Amino acid sequence: LTIETRLRKAIKENVFEIYYQPKVDLAAGKMIGFEALLRWFDQENQQFISPAEFIPVAERLGLIGTLGDWVLNEVCRHLVQWQQDGLEILPVAVNISAQQLMKDNLAETVSRILKMTGASASWLELEVTESCFIPEQADRIALILHELRSEGINISIDDFGTGYSSLSYLRRLPLDALKIDRSFVMHVPDNEEDARLASTIIAMAKGLGLRVIAEGIEDERQLDFLRQHGCHQGQGFMFAKPAPEKQVRSWLAEKW
Ligand code: G
Ligand code: G
Ligand code: NA
Ligand code: MN
């Protein structure tokens, strides 16, 4: 069967799961939140298919709305359960695709889901990839982000450094945080060019008044470098791999 057919079936049968990866305050070494990552175990091939592969397919098939709403619902449902179980809530960042962002009712959708589940807007963050920021749509995107932010939702720009957004564009957008793409973190500190790029991105983000988060931190030397250059937060296998909801409960209970 083609990926289109298998994905349609998976959406109909609702076989997805949310994994969560901790975000860490680099100075304090403390867990301060999570990124929600969608997981699809493809029964036919007995393997996980990456969202990098199936999200574009869902967009093409016009199914991203259904799938994206499911992700938001599921995350909010988990958040409310954690609170009901007496766990201390840390905010969860949900990835939003370009098409989800450009649909004219994202803010409405989010506020409907918050109301329905009883989750608080302050528990939710949205991550929007830099590639969503098409220059021709700058005003429209700024408006959508303003709407979301006025609900109390934090917005991060994801995969920063892989797109083409200019500084003048970025400063017009209502953003809270910037995530440095893993490809810039991977070879620091040994690769001098990457090290210069990473430290420049951190300085630039700070110049724009944004919180900076490094992705894909895998070892102590990368961590030291990022810390020394004043990067606020990070995530990566060094701290924790993405894990199921059950694991999040233990993490929250341990309060690390
Ligand atoms: O978790 P993994 O490395 O396989 O993720 C690959 C890509 O898929 C990342 O860029 C991530 O942002 C994206 N992704 C993960 N979960 C979601 C989701 O729920 N919605 C969207 N739109 N993208 C997601
Ligand atoms: O594009 P986005 O940043 O949302 O993608 C996040 C993806 O990166 C997740 O699918 C996650 O599994 C993966 N990831 C997170 N931490 C690490 C890491 O330390 N190393 C590697 N190789 N991948 C990571
Ligand atoms: Na992301
Ligand atoms: Mn990213």
C-alpha cells in the first residue's frame, strides 16, 4: 500500500501516539518543559514513520487539520490529567505545520480545544518552523501569531537557521523564543565555522529579545559551549530522548 493509503487508514483508526522530550534550563540543569512529538507506528511495515515524512503527506491529502487537532487535543488532555493527578505542570510545545498556521482559524481552534479540555493557555506553546515565514504572507502571519499570543500562548520559531527569514521580518513577528536547528549544534565546538554560527545565532536571538533554545544536544562539550555563549535552554539525547506520556509522569514526579 502507498503511504497515502496507510496514512488515511492510520488517521481513521487513530493509531498515533504523542511522545514528549524534556526541555532543560542550561544554567540550572533543570527540566522546564517539553516538546510534543507525534509518533506513528506503521503496522504494515512494523516501524515508526517520521513526522518529517508523513506530515507533508497529510498536508497534501488535506488531512493536516484533523491530525493537528488530534495532537492539540491529546496534549491538552494529558496536561489536564497530570494536573488532576497532582503533578506540577510544565508547559508543552506543540509543532504547527505551515498549512495549519495559514488556515484562518488556528487561534479559534486552539481556544476551542483549550475550553473543551479545560487546559490552560499558559501550559501550551506553539512551534512554527522558519520555513513557514513566507515574505508575501508576513502581515497575515503576524496577525495570526498576535491572535494566539493574546490568548496567552507562547510562540517559538523552530529549526532556525534553515530558512530565509530576514532580521527585519523576524522583528515584526510576535515571538517568544527561537530554537537553533540541530544541524548548527551537531559539530560544535570542534568545527569553528559552526561554532561561530551558533554563537552568532544566540547573540542575534538575544538582540531580538528572544529566549534561545538549542536542539539536539548530545554531549557535555556541546552543552559547555552553548552555556558559555549564554544559550538559555536546550533539548537533546544528552538529557532525555522523547518518551511516552507515562514516562512524563515519572519525570514530573521526580521534579528534576
Ligand atoms: O520527532 P522527529 O525527529 O521524528 O520529528 C521530525 C520532524 O517532525 C520535526 O521537524 C518535528 O518538528 C516534526 N513534528 C513532530 N511532531 C509534529 C507534529 O505533531 N506536528 C507537526 N506539524 N510536526 C511535527
Ligand atoms: O524539527 P524538530 O526540532 O521539531 O525535530 C525534533 C526532532 O529531533 C525529534 O524528532 C527528536 O526525536 C529529534 N531529536 C531530539 N533530540 C535529539 C538529539 O539529541 N539528537 C538527534 N539526533 N535527534 C534529536
Ligand atoms: Na519542533
Ligand atoms: Mn526543530
